[in-house]
Amino acid sequence: MTEAQLRELLSKETLAWAEQEPADIVAELAKPQVYRRGTGDTWHEIEVSLLEATNEYIHVKTSIHDGGLVWSLAPITSSFLIYRDGRIEI
């Protein structure tokens, strides 16, 4: 997969996580989540981790790679903040 394709897929995964309720995210990410999407030459692995959970916000990191050496060693990453007042920063 190209870097542009991986970035687009990561953006979609990040948005899907950011649209969830903060309490659900915190509960689901008690342990980092790692899962694969796609098959054959188009598979990719997503990792989602809770970086911080404070009274003001939660901070979540998402990353993606396609199993290739370069992307496995340095996956493409993103993160987002969800504030308790409902604001989201990606």
C-alpha cells in the first residue's frame, strides 16, 4: 500500500474512534487494541492506545502499518483529544 492509502485508512479509523463516547473509549482501551483489516496484499494493522485520561480530556493514539519493513518499524500515527465538554481535536 502507498503512504497516501495508509494515511487515508488511518484517518477513517481515527474518526471512527473519535466519534465514540469518551467513557466507552476509556473502557475499551484499558489495554491497547491491535487489529487487522483487509486481506491479501491489501491488509493493514491498526493499533489504538489510550495515552491519557484526565478530568478534562482523553488522549488517544492511532497507528497503522501494512507489514512492510519500513512501516512496521515506524508506523504512521495520529492522535486525538476528546474534551469533557464535547470538543474533539484531531
